[in-house]
Amino acid sequence: MRITLNGEPKECPEGTTVEKLLELYKIDKNRAAVELNLQIVPRKELSGCILNDADIVEVVTFVGGG
């Protein structure tokens, strides 16, 4: 199935959850905010939120520094 991740077309298997998508792209779910089709996905719902064909996912990661 095709989705858009941060503006780029990507392929992922049917039934992929947001949490699994983050794992596939090596994004630390504890340091990321996820928006799915213009709706924020709460961190506690990442494992139960299943992606569908043509979904648009935006991920912002937090970086520390000084």
C-alpha cells in the first residue's frame, strides 16, 4: 500500500500500524510527534492505529542540544 511520509511517497505492508511505521524507518516513538491525515496521534494510540492506502503521515522528531 502507498502512503505519504513527510511529503515522500512510501510503500508499506497492509495492516501496518503507526508504531510499526516508526520502527521501519528507525524513528524513536518517544522522541516523535505523529500527525495522521491532519490529526495528532496520541503516543498511547500508536500501536493500535492502522494505516490505510493513501494516508498522509507527518512525523516531527525532537532533538536536544545546547
